[in-house]
Amino acid sequence: MRAFVLRKVGEVGVVEKPVPEPGPNDVVVRTTAALVCTTDVHVMRGVIPVAPDVTLGHEAVGVVHALGSAVEGLVEGQRVAAAGITPCFQCDSCQRGFSSQCHGLMLGGAKFTNQRDGTLAQYFLVNNAEANLAPIPEGLSDHQALYATDMLSTGFVAAEHAELELGETVAIFAQGAVGLSATIGCRLLGAGLIVAVESIPARQELARRFGADLIVDHTRCDPVERILELTDGQGVDAAIEALGSPETWEAAFRVTKPGGRISNVGYHGEVREPLKIPLEPFGYGMADKQVYGGFNRGGRGWLRRIFRLMETGKVDPTPMTTHEFSFGEIERAFQMMASKEGGIIKPLIHFDGSGGDSGDDGA
Amino acid sequence: MRAFVLRKVGEVGVVEKPVPEPGPNDVVVRTTAALVCTTDVHVMRGVIPVAPDVTLGHEAVGVVHALGSAVEGLVEGQRVAAAGITPCFQCDSCQRGFSSQCHGLMLGGAKFTNQRDGTLAQYFLVNNAEANLAPIPEGLSDHQALYATDMLSTGFVAAEHAELELGETVAIFAQGAVGLSATIGCRLLGAGLIVAVESIPARQELARRFGADLIVDHTRCDPVERILELTDGQGVDAAIEALGSPETWEAAFRVTKPGGRISNVGYHGEVREPLKIPLEPFGYGMADKQVYGGFNRGGRGWLRRIFRLMETGKVDPTPMTTHEFSFGEIERAFQMMASKEGGIIKPLIHFDGSGGDSGDDGA
Amino acid sequence: MRAFVLRKVGEVGVVEKPVPEPGPNDVVVRTTAALVCTTDVHVMRGVIPVAPDVTLGHEAVGVVHALGSAVEGLVEGQRVAAAGITPCFQCDSCQRGFSSQCHGLMLGGAKFTNQRDGTLAQYFLVNNAEANLAPIPEGLSDHQALYATDMLSTGFVAAEHAELELGETVAIFAQGAVGLSATIGCRLLGAGLIVAVESIPARQELARRFGADLIVDHTRCDPVERILELTDGQGVDAAIEALGSPETWEAAFRVTKPGGRISNVGYHGEVREPLKIPLEPFGYGMADKQVYGGFNRGGRGWLRRIFRLMETGKVDPTPMTTHEFSFGEIERAFQMMASKEGGIIKPLIHFDGSGGDSGDDGA
Amino acid sequence: MRAFVLRKVGEVGVVEKPVPEPGPNDVVVRTTAALVCTTDVHVMRGVIPVAPDVTLGHEAVGVVHALGSAVEGLVEGQRVAAAGITPCFQCDSCQRGFSSQCHGLMLGGAKFTNQRDGTLAQYFLVNNAEANLAPIPEGLSDHQALYATDMLSTGFVAAEHAELELGETVAIFAQGAVGLSATIGCRLLGAGLIVAVESIPARQELARRFGADLIVDHTRCDPVERILELTDGQGVDAAIEALGSPETWEAAFRVTKPGGRISNVGYHGEVREPLKIPLEPFGYGMADKQVYGGFNRGGRGWLRRIFRLMETGKVDPTPMTTHEFSFGEIERAFQMMASKEGGIIKPLIHFDGSGGDSGDDGA
């Protein structure tokens, strides 16, 4: 089969690999569609160290190709999705409720690319398949289901950690795909006022569509001052950092009230120095502020619940898809994702041959 | 001033009373608009014992008429609302987080009618006014603000106690004003599937408008069977009882999954026998089911957050108002509320004279 | 191997069975010690229907005898314990956090006896062994470890659902092994005042030793009146029902304050009628009272944490063991447990031959 | 009356002031005993800016001297305590559950010294007295009750924010009076293993007495390495920072597992630069770690619950008192507290004249 891999830091490409064989609790999925994630770009740049020639990608859906001997309740040919995080759900860390940190390893639930081949290939393997694979409901397209694997899931986790009470106020820093998903999440969780910080008009437009009440363009004003102004000087009840920069991280502390929650979902690995909490807005350690740093979550149950929100028409994330490619064009899609050219937010990759050269050759 | 009182069990009427005088922490409000509540009907019927000639009503808004000597931050003439519950926020019970049970008394936060004159009068007194009175934002009509005082507040409390995770399923029994508000609340709190049980077409229509995904008409099918069917035999994650009948109470246990939450907001005082939990659906006491019985909540902070949801256009409860009256017509409004004739859900009472004879004579 | 089974309702006995074979994710354990549970007595009486000739028991420890092909991190000969509940930790129900209701079945995590052979045999099989088997720390005896499998676990779950804040008050109805464990749990969780309701002097004595501050003997006074008296008429913040009778269930509502929590851990299957909630103490459905019905919990992580409390000397449950037997004497132990004669609380069963005829014949 | 005040930064002394007069909701208390707090030392050093000649102190008990006109439920001569934090319990911030940040001001609940005269005087005024003053139970000495006002309260808040599950592991950095109280709190809340980091033998001894299982002396080893070693390389479930130094703050991140909680209760105002979170132990923002920065809490209900833990013998904090003085000797007590000489932890100040010259001259 063909797989899109990291050859070495800075260099990606398509190679031939054998179709994976499932262990007793695994399932091998034939990929039908995928999204490319900025995390893959971090991997290419060497920020997240991985094994040589490992397959990239962790946002994909497909059909069951081969079942492990101990797997029950799934059948060949069934449409399925796995989250970008595929925890074992068996270890101590999973049982403590921190399945994204599977086996007590930092981000240990992130098996794709980090611990084994990812999903940007014609076939991919899913561990603990009963726990991780969710059947895709009939009424949902592959396109919709894809968004549950990482973007919505990660954005919703961010929104959950904002711990909003009904009607509270929240500021969300950056409206890339995760920030936009956090906006959807905050709207779903009863925020009274959602302030989105973003300068790109197309993203501002999506933010409004997904539930932002107010947009703050940080290139035209000081976003901290502006948010304080918009909240009568009091600040917001919660702030979400969905970018991964020192500036937005610090701003999140400055715009929150005493008693506020700072929910981080930005990846801060690109900057090689400690995150700084400004003292005064943190009450010198005593302002009843809470900080939570989380990321994507896995599991069939979680996917099912996200699917349901799409099935009943409450969420439609597909407007985030700005471009479409066949798997044969994956390198171009990836380069655009790296350069963020052409107003790209999320590129959708088709594996069904409709895009040209990505037909099934794995059998 | 004129006040609408309970003369004796079964008999209500308008009487003259002196305008109340504020104690140090009180504010006296001149009423501009009110809603009538089914609870007032319970009071008339003697189900809830109260003092003779006490003023009815607990859903009202108005303008500040007189301020207690110790009250700060409010000014005469300001538009304000108080919730139907006006706790002291000082006692042990309030400090334990159970302000609706103020002073450790069952429903002790319900001061209006139960402990002193209610709000269906030209003026009403609010205790602990700094804590209980919320300024009404400019962009909000009296009509909208009124719904925050009890209906939305009570419905939202019911929805909160359903303890929904994003995308979970919930069944709501009865779509009167509280049930409809619970539907709004569940939609706000991220329910994936909302099943509303209701037989009256106009209420079904409102339920759909407010967020119900499916309607079950219990006069046409067994609602328990139907809900199990709609959830692949598994049942819902949570059920809300918003009626106060033994049938819907028991059904709430039958339609929930193991691990499900039953949130009761129905008043069960009309039936004079214990509430029965069916054994098998409760796992003989071991199904990880949780039951919570709550009601309305008070406090300026809570009102502000509900107001915000209306200000930003996320909630508009006013379609629940089916009838309008002047205060001079209060007896007719009340009789309709008691008989539920004419498809009444909530009657809005105007105090500003526009409806006829309810002008200000209190100065 | 020899196994202690339910021949038919009302009749138990020891039979020969083959040593179980592990599936890919299972482990077979050679039993070294066990406790008998009152639940086994319920099974004998036919209250809980099970398959004919199924092995009884769910509180046992032992050493790893045979490992499934996919099991990692455990080795033959290792001392291990499994909780009486052995969920899959993979299904939707487990992922929603309700692993005791595994697969969405009421009490579905209770595999032993209910879904397959139990642990009162020379060998027993544990499903999803990586998730369910916990190595027993060196410093812990089999005797101590046994209590983690059900009694402490169940009692701690009951205490958790009392949702105590530091210094709050709690009443615990009945001080059998589960009630005593709930007492230990409430002491561990920061209760300020623990009132234990119990009439048997030996159990009262243990209750005091385990943390009860006050004992109420319900044979000498009305326990509801007495508890209200002891709390200045206010009632307790929480009540735990650890018996499974209509009287204690109802009393739990009567002794709690508005805002109180009722945590049920008693099994109510012996009485074949609905549980009744007295209306007035429940505020007619509006007193902010919460009811939770739970039972035992499984999982390696949970067992480890209970073990740690014993390792560091904070908990020693072994004084609950009133009698010791060899496995050859299991029938006598069981009959005493059924009749509750001789002041029995928990009988410890030795499998190591030291008690006589229970040597290993399974190889 | 005599009051111990900050004359200017760096200079303290006793001056004459009028006995305060209560407003409608206030109570004036005649002081009988007090403790000196390190926070008072911060104030003297100018780290926390206050008004000139303001009275220091916020840990005191006494008897009701004069009641405001609107205060109910308290009587003259009654023994009472107020926490060091005296929120209004009326404002939006209090109603959102953040009463320590009263009126939306950072640490706004800290009225004593920061917003008005403190308690190191012969009389002190308590605002919102019904909410803030707790009668001292008969069985409790002034000495015991004093510890509820700040040390136990603050330490318990720190322990609560560690969000421990039964049997989890926790490391507590520094065993001054707050750290020791956090140790008591973690023991009360069910920690399975408490590791206290402290080098002073007398404090180590108290830590053991109050519940620490292991002591790590950071002057003899690298505490991070040692704690990782003690937890099989996994780290602790939670860490409490009870010192207020950059080193212990950063160590708290390094010793916690993914999914761990960092509870800060140290005051970081002495170091004038941002708090730094080390990136890798924070998972670059994604390790499911939670940080909470809190401090003391007020309110009668809270005090009552702490009193109850002392009444029933579960907590005795008085061994933290290393020195005793009369109010006439307050300057010497304060200087010792500033220099930490003589192994001082907490100095108890008597106001009853027994220590010499501190008799009542306020009437």
C-alpha cells in the first residue's frame, strides 16, 4: 500500500509499505478519507520527534478491512472512525480518567505517528478496536465524521475545561480549526457571550457562523484591553488558548476575572522556553484562577456523542474544509498546510480514486 | 396599593394594602409586569399552606421605588428583576450552596407568598436586595426579563441536574412552561438528542422550536417503550420530570440507562403519598442512577447570566406567553391559569396602565 | 478442580469442574484466599437468578496460573487480586464512567456468578486481566488484600456518593461489613461527624474503632428522632443506606437536611415492591436532595489506591473477619453467613491446605 | 483601644484608636486571642500595599461587643470567630462561588488590613456578620478556634484543590503552618501517600504527626528526583505548593504525573517576575495537568465545619503554636515572626490581661 511518511526531519513523501496485520484486539481499516493536521507539520519540522519513515496523519475514516481474533461487535466492510487518540482504556492512567495520557506517558494516547504508523495511508491499524472504533451512522458523511476524530474532539475538550456555567463569558484566542471547534463547543455548553480573537476575515466569518458573539481583531487593537472593555472592566469567566504562543497564553490570564478558568489547547513545543504566568493577573498565585492544559480525547463513546450532535443537526463543521485533494495529491496538500497559503484551514483528502490515482491496491 | 391575595383556600381577590417599607437591606420595587405561575394555583388550592390574605405571585419585574438604608449600588427608578427565590445568601444553608433552601428550611428561599407578600401587587419588597435584585439590561424588555425570574431559571436548574455530557441523550416529561424551559436548558447544555414527551400540539410546536429533536405523544403510545425504541433499547442518559405526577416520575426511571440521571423539577405535593421508585429500573438500588429534586434558584449573578443568554440572542422565551392582561384583569388571568383553558401557557400581566385600570397609586 | 456452586435455588455444594482456560485477554488465577459475601446468600435464595451449577463467590485473591496470549505486564506466580466487579473497560458504558454497569447492562460489571463462574473455586478466570488484575504489594497480606475486592471498595463507593465536604455530618444505617467500610470511607473523606446506626454491640465496637463518632441503637430509640436531636434539629448533610430495607431507606430521607445526599448501597431485591420516598422530607421533589444508588467498582487503578491506604497504615479492615475456615469447610462457612449465627461478620476462607483438604489439584 | 499598626513600610507599632462602631450588618468583637501570620510580615515589607496606620492581623477570636442594627442570631458576650477572609456573600463574585475574590477584586475577600483595620487590636469590626461570624462551640478553646480562621482554612483549601481521589498520592512543598495544615487536609481527604518536603526537624516531626507518610529533605537530595523515585518513576497524582518560591512552584510540575493537579497556596508576590511553567513536564500544554491558585476562605458555614473536625477530635492544630505572648508583647512576637528565629511557627497572642498589660480599656 502507499503511505505518506516523514523520511527525515523536513522531508516527507509517499512510500510503499505492507498492509498492517491486526493483533488480537486490533482492527485494520481501509482509509476512505482523511484530514491533514497542523500537528503533522510540527512533526515534519522535528518539533515532535518520531521514528524514521513513520506514516503521518491521525484524522481518518474508512471501512473495516481485517479484524483481530478477539474483536467482537464489528464486521468487515463497516464504515468506522477512530479518534486521533487511541488509548488502551486498560492501564492505570486510562482508569484514572486520563486516557489521553495512556500508560502514564505524556500524550501517551497519541499512538498514530508517535508510537506507530499514522493514518495517511491506504490502510491503518487501530489498537483496542472495540474501545476505539466507532461505527459511522448512516446519516453522516465521511466528511462530517472526519471532524470528530480530532478537530471537534479537541475543541470540545478545550471548551469543557473552560468549565462554563450557563450564561458565562468566554474569550477564545485564535480561530484556526481547533479554535473554531472550541467556539462550537462553547456555544454548545451554554456560554452567554463568546468573544473570538482572530484577524483573518474568512476565519472571523466562520467564527460568527459557529457561535462567536463578538470578534476582536488583535491586529487592530490590544485584545486584552478590548476584552476588558467589552466586559465592563471585569474580564471574562474563562479564556481558551487555541494557538500555542506565549502572547496568547499570557493574554488568557490578563483577560480572566478572579475565579476565571484558563483552558489551554495550544501546543507550546515550538517555543523552547517555559510558559510564563504574569503575576498580577494570577493574584500572585491566589486569584482562584484555574489552568488546564489538555488535548484530543479518544474512545467510541465520545465519538458517538460527537456524531449525535451532527446527526441531529446541531453541529456542521464541514465549512472548515477549504480545499479538497486526492491521496495522490497529498504532498501538495501538506505543503499548503505547512505554508498556510491560499487561506487554507483544513484540506480534505479523498482515498476513493475519485481524485485520481489513489485506488485500492492493498488486497 | 392594590394586591392580589389569597383570601382563604379556594378564594382569591384584589385588596388594598399599604406600600411596603424597606428594612436596611431591602428594596421596594414598583411592579411594571408579572407572570402568573401554576404554583400560585397550588397555593389557592391549599396544597401549599400560607398566611391569610398574603399576596400571591413571585414572577415580576419593575423599577426601584425605595431603597433600604444599607443598600448600595442600586438607584431609584432603575429597572430591576428579582428571582422568585430570594435567599439571604448569609446563612449556613446558603453558604453550603443550597440557597433555595435558605435557613435550612425546605424551600426556604421562597420568601414571596410563603414567608411574606408576593409580587402580584403594585409594589413588592425584596430582601437582601444587593444579592437578589439584578438590573435589567437596556436591550431586554420587561417581557423577556420576566422569564428569568422563574421559568427559565427553574428549567435551567432542571437541565443542570441532568448532568449532561456533550452529545448525551435526554427525555423531558411534559412541555409546560417549566418543561419547555428545561428543553431550552438541555439544548444550551449540549444535549445530543432531546426527546420531549407532550400531547398538546401547540406545546409540541414550541418544544421543537426550543430545541426538542423528537416528540413523543404519550396519548398515542407508551412513552417508555417509545423512548427505549428511539434509543436502540438502551434508554436515555438522563430524564427530566417537569410535571409532578407519579406516572412521569416512574417513567423517568424506566427510560434511563444504568448510570442515568433523573432530574425532578415537578412539584409532587398534589398527590398525598410517597413517590415510588420502580425496583428493577433502579437496579434494586445499584444501577448507578442518580436522582435530584430541585427547583428555582435566586441571586443577581444567576439572573445576569440568564439575561446575557437573551441579550446575545441565544434564548427567546417570550413565545411561551399565550395571553396578555392588565393588572385590573388579574382575576381572569388567574382563573384561566387554574383551568388551563384556551391553551394558556403563561399569561403576561401589565401594570403600567396600558391594559386599563392598573395605574400607580402608591406614592 | 473443586468449586462451590449453586446446585439449585436453596441448595449449594462442592463439585468438580475443569480448570478454566484463558482467552487472549484473560488470566486464570489459582485461589489462595477468599471471603464469603451476603450477596452469595441472596443468590442461593434465588433473589438474583443465575445459571445452574455456577460457581459462587466474587471476593478472592491468588497467584497468576495461566496468562492469555495478549496479556502483558503480568507474570505467572505473581500474587494478584481482582475486584468483585470485572468490567471490560472497553464498551460505551465503561467509557461513560459507569463500568459497574458494563455493556449497558444493569450491574453488568458483575461477571462472577452472574455471567460466569465465580471465585469460590480452586481456580478462577478474570476477563480483561490487564485492566482488572492488580498485583498485591509485598507488604500486604492476602487477608488485607481480600477486603479491597468488595467490602472496602463498596463501602468507599457509598462514602464517595455521600459527596461530603470537609467537616460535614453523615449518618450510616447498619454496620455490617459494607456499612463498616462506609464508616471507614467517610472517615477517610473528611466527615466531621459520623453517626452509625447499629444495635449489635460487636459491630458498634468496630464502628467506633473505624471512625464513628456516635452510635445510635435503633432498638432503643427512634433513630430518626435521635439523629435530628444530635444535629440540633437540622439533620445530617448526608445519609448512607447500607442495609437494603424499606425502613432504613426511608429514614435516610428523614434524617437529611435540605440539600442533603442519600447514598444507597443496600440491595433492595429481597423486598418485591417499589422503594418509597417520603414526600415531605423530599420537599415534594424540591428539597435539593440527591439520591445515588451504587455498588462495588472494579479496576486495577482503584484496587491499587485501596491497597495504598492499607500499605501506609491508614486502613486495616481485618478486624471485620470474625471466623476462619479452610476451603474444605466452605459449606459450614456459607451456612453461618446465611444464618448470621455466632456474631459472624466476614468468614475468611484459606485455600492453601493449611485448613485441611483444599490442596492444589489443578495442574 | 490599642491597635498594632503599620506606621510605614518597614515600621510597625502600637497606637491608640477609637473602638470601631458597627454599621447595620456589622459586629464589633472584643479580641481575646490572636495569631500572627507571615502575611502580616509581607505587609510590613511593603510587598502588599496598604493604607497608612492600618491595623495588622486577620487571625483572631473574641466575644461579641456591639451588634449592628440589622444583625440577627448573635448576642453580646457570645464567643465568636471570623475567618481572615470576610466576604460580603452578596456580590456577583461571591455568588459565582468565588467569595475570596469578593466584588470581583483580586483577593477582595481579604478586608482586614487590606481594606480596613485588621484584628491585632483590642476590638475589631466584622462586616456581614451573620455570614462571617461563627459561634465558637463550648468544647473548643480560643486557641483551637484561632486555627480555623486562616491556617487550617487555607491549608484545607489547598488540599481541596489537589482534587484527590481516595488513595492517591500527593507531595506537599514546605511544612510551615500552611503546609502543615495542607498535610492535615490531605490526610482528611483520603490521600493514600503524603510526601512532605521540609528540612527543619521540628517541622518534619509535626508533619509526621499530622499525617505525612514520608519526608523529603530538599537540603539532602534533589526533591524532584527523590519523589519520582518514591513513586516508581511515575510521579504523584497531585502537588501542593505551600511556600511561594519559583523553585517549589516549578518542582510541583516536575513531580506530578500526566493528569496531575498542582494546587498553589504560596504567595508569589515577593519575587517580581512571572511564574514559569517548565514546558516538558507540562506536556507542552497538553498533559492534562491542572493548576489552581487559591488561598483562605471565609464564612460561618465553613468555620463551623472546621470547628466540628476539632470538636470530634479528628484535628488538633495547636501543636503548631511554638510561642505565646501577651498583646503587650506583640512587637516582639512580630519581630520573631519576621526573622523566623527560635524555631517559631505560630505565636499565640493573649488579650485577656493574663500576659500583662493588655486589659480591656475599650468600654
